[in-house]
Amino acid sequence: MTGWVKRWVGLIVVGALCLPMLTHRFVRAEDAADLGGIKAYLLEKTSALKTSADALLLASIRYYDLAEAQNFAYPTLAKTNREALAEALKTAKAAWITASPLYEQMEGIVAGVPSLAEFDVILDAGASGAEDPANAVPFDLTLPDGRILPQPGNLFGVLESTLWGTHGDYVGMADVDLDGDGVVGFGEVLPEANVLKGAAALFADYVIALDEAASAWTPNETDAFTALVVMIPTMSEYFESWKQSRFIAGDASEQATFAVISRLADIQDILGGLAIVYEGVMPLIKGVDAVRADQIGAALADLRTYVAELYKQEQAGKRFTPEEADLFGSEAQARAEGIVGEITQMAALLKIPLPE
């Protein structure tokens, strides 16, 4: 997800202005929101993400140590300890592949809640300072050798483009047959060891910080409804990045990220997390209009199914065209905006303040 940094400032300001407008309302016990369930879900995901981040860091350190032993001479490294080298990179990639969907499953909450949103910029959404200064990550990356990469972009992206070699500056040596099958496949590179270790270490630190912030977070109704109305209508952005990725453009893609896991999988994970949020506030909506509450829930499930069917076709080998990606993205966006329109109306009836 990109382009949200400016909005969070507005969200916080609007939320502060709207709080005095809250009015007391009588809520029956059966119509109360289950906000504790949302937080429990988030903490389950952050805990699992810490485990994956630790595994990624340990594998990155093993790889760094192998490279350091050869004075970072990557052609020599490629010929030395090939089994240990391949295993370290395989483990690091597997940890990243586990971590990425874990984060996507909670991104709707993290990115949708103003007090947590900066972690989304840092971990998954922020651009590099060179590409988009206004929406760049708020950190520089200090490498073990002392070099500093100013605002390099979000850490999932840095790690992906380093491990799979989609960013030339983060590659120690390209075209290395790591698995020994006689063919150099996508991602068979030797990463620049300093970038990999430095990014993995900072990633692990920020994941710990996210877990601590999530533990300290006390969700409220405005947080939950804000996450829904902000994050559901982001379909066009995700489909656009899918269109630009290797999953549509193939080797012609110039996009360094979203090359390993299809954005269709990411969208399903995000919508799954948002479904948890909706389940938490659904009793409130039922207290106003039970029929519409069920209709909104069904529409959200249908949107996820719509994306899941496309992903199933892609996994079966279908290569969609850019034109199809645009068409599907427009349909998904229209559905998402319809859902958000309904949720916004319910929030107004419940007198829950939302960002404009």
C-alpha cells in the first residue's frame, strides 16, 4: 500500500476534532462491539511475525558470516561452502515468505489505525526517499560496514529485492546456480551481505516495536470503523501493483517488489484481517439494522471470494493481461466503495466519528 502517509496526519487531526461530538447512546449487551477480539487477532499475528523475523535475521547473519570469511569476494564465495551458502539463503527466503503474508493479514488494522499506521510505512508501505520523498520511510538504514542507505524504502521491499536480486545495488553476484540443477532461475543470486544483515536486523527491531505498540493499544469504535473505511477501498492500488509485477508483466517488469508473492494473495490476506475487524463491530450495526449488517458482511466476503477466484486461476497457470488486471481492479474497487458507503452510513447512525 502506498500514498497514505499524508492521510494519517489528517486522520489524527479530524479524530481529535470529532471526539467532542460523541454522544452517549444506550447499547444493549448483545449489541456491543467485540473490540477485544480485534486486538487478540492482532497480537497473535505480531507474535508470529516476531518468530519469522528472528528466523530471517539468524539466516542473514549466517550468510553474512560466510561472506565475511571470504572478505566479501562474491565470486570466491560462490565456489566455497556451497551447501551452507544455499541453505542460509533458502532459510532466509522461507522466513520472508512466511513473514510477508503474516503482515498482510494484519495490515488492515496496522495501516488503518492512526496510532499504529507509521509501522505500515516502515515495514510495508513507505517509498524510498529517491522515489517519493513525501511518502518516504522515516529511517535511514545503517549497514554493518558503516555505510548508510538514506530512506531506502520499506523493509519488506528492501529484504525482498535483496534476497531475490531485483534491486541491482543490493546484489553481490548475479546468476548463481545455488541449487545445482544447471539452470539459473529467478532469485538465484548472492545478496549484498551488508544490506541483507542490516535490513534484517532493523526489520526484527521494528517488528518488536510493533508488537509492543499493539500490546499497549486500546482499540475503540472509531479505530475499528476507521480501519474499515480507510483500508477496504484500496483495491485499485493493489491491482495496479499486481499489473506492474512479474505476475503480469513477466521479465519485462521493472517493479523490484511484489515479485515473489502475488498481490492477489496479499489482497485476500488484507481482506481476511478486515473481516475480523468487521466481525468485531457487526453487533453494533446489527443493533441499528440487522439486515444491512448481514448484507455488509456478505459483500465483504464476496469481495474476498472474487479475488480468491482470480488467484486460483493464476496459481493454475493463467497469465492475465494488463487490460484484464485493469478490468478486475475496477470491479473490485467498485465493490469496495459500495461496502464502505454502507459502513459509513452505519457509523453516522451510531454517531461514531470517521475521517472525512
